[in-house]
Amino acid sequence: MASTTAVRRRTSGTSRSAKARTPQRSPELDATRALIVAVAVVALIAGAAGRVPTWLAPSGWQGATLVDLLPATIAVISGVAIAHQAATHARKGPVWWSGRLTRRVLVLAAVGLVLHVAVTLPTDLTSLRLTGDLVRLGVAGLLTHLLVRLPERAQLVLASTLLLLHGLVAAGGPRPITPTTTGLAGWDGRLLGPVALSPIDPDGLTALAPTVAAMLLGAAVGRWLLTRPRGPATATRLLAGGVVAAVAARVLTSVVPPIAELWTTPVVLGGVALACVVLGLGHAGTRRAPTDRVVATLAVAGRVTLPLWAVAVLAARWVVTSPPVGWLSDVLLVPPLGRTGASVALGVLAALGLLRLGGALADRDVNLRA
């Protein structure tokens, strides 16, 4: 079963001396990754199926719903993972790291391009978009892997500087801020041409600075976690850190509005808050048997989130919108739940199915990741 596999991997190793030298994979981190992706899948599938509740739908130009915070949260979690990878493979040389990071960027870019083509078919491919969430994560991850070799204080200063400068540029221009009046308007179009969205591309080159900043903040959290034991104290501090980040984000909204497409500072801090809270719940969940089984099951699926997301994107485009699924939803889900409830239920079912698929892949050591 998935849970027993996770527990076995948590406690297995070659020897005690090897465990002392090499950090073990964190089930709480993997569980957090799986849970965040599952929420994104629910929003994606529910949106494709019909209506979604306000808290699960993008807020539009200005605002910060749960979905608006997910990209920043994923960037923070990626930073936590980068800290773990850097510690686990600290003895690897530059040749090994060059190959690993190059492969990661190429795989993410290739998967992102294939998904974009699959989603846009059968429309005209002359409007092909080369930017995307996976490409942004790959490039930003490469840059962050290089930057985590700086002193820790320098990393925090750099992250703060990137957020400050990006916020100043984004808020530049007349008030209120609109897609055409923001200081970032048109930058990606001038830098990348028609392969980027215009006038604002939330996954373009201008989004790299706040993404790298979020990853550096996540790396700081990851390094701290490597020095901490599992237990209530760590969970409490993570939850407290999440509350502090959320309060800071709320205070900053009086200066810079929360605009997810621009990656403004309140949105990034909201992502930090959400990542810390989910990580804290994971650490708290490992203290009791029933919740530990949940964390363990999520942790197994969290090892292979890339193929799960790819399947979700393809399903949202080609399966959820097909007549058979629409008919089944209308017959079985809409009468008791209503249109919105049926869409959310379909998303939850899809997310549970993908988590089960991830567990099956990991149980068979089919680790399809970048």
C-alpha cells in the first residue's frame, strides 16, 4: 500500500552512518507538494466542468483567492525542495549538477510545450506560446540552485531586494493599476515577441524575479527544517511563521495591491504563508497514527507530481468536457449537489484518482519527474 511504502522509505537506509551524513527525503515536504497540486487539480477540473465557488476561482485582476496564491506557494515549496536537494547531493561535483539542472529545465520546458499544444489543438499553432508555469519553474529553479550557494544572509537580502524592486516597477504608472498602466506592461512582449502573452505574462521573463525570490525564501525555510526534529515544536513554529507572513501580506495590501498576474509582494507573502501552514500541518499530522497515514499516502504521490499535473491538464481539456462525462455529471452529481457542487465534486474525484495513480507509480518505482 502507499502508506506502508512511505513509512518504509522514511525509515529505510543503507546504514546509520549514511543516515547521519545524508538527509533523508522529507515525507512532510512530499505530502505538501501533493496536497497543493491536488488543490490545483480540483480548481482546474472544476473550472473545466462548469462553475466553481468564489474561493476556488481566480479573483480577476486584483485580489487573492486560494487559486491566486497557488503559483507563489508552489514556488516556495520548490525552494524548500531545492534546500533538501542541495543538502542531499552536497558532495556531487559541478558536472553532475550541470547535467541534472539542464535535464530538469529541458524536461519541464518540453512537458510545458507539449501540454500547451495539446490544450490549444485544433486551433492555429501560429500563436504558439513558449512561456508557461512549468518553463518558469524550470528556469527560476536553475537560477535558485545557483544562488543558494551564496551566504544565507546574502540570499535573504537578494530575495527582499528582488521583491522590493519588482513591486516598485509593478506599481509604477497611474493609479489605479491596470494591465496597461502597470510598469510591467509590455515588457514580455518586447523581450519575447509573440511567444509571450500581452500586455502582461504571469509566466514570462518579468515573473522570474518574484519567482526566484519566493524560491529563495522557501530555501531558507528548507534549511531551517533540516536542522529541526519532527514534532509539535516544529509544527507550531511553521504555523506561527505562516500567520506572520499572512499578516505581513495583509498589511502590505494598503501599499501594493494583491495582483496575482503581477506577482506583487502581498501575493508572494501569501504563498509563503500557505506553504508554511501546510508544512506545519504535515509535521503535526505525523504525530498520530490516523493522520500519519494520510501524510504518508500523500507523500508517496508527492514524489511524482509532474506526470499527475500533466494528466490533469489533458483531462481538463479532453475528458471533462466530453459528452459522456458531462452526461454522468448531470445525472449523478448535479441533482443532489447543484451545478457548482457537482463541478467541485468532479474535481475532488479527479484529484483523488490522481493521488491514487501517483501512489501506484511510486510503489512500482516509476519515478517520472524532472
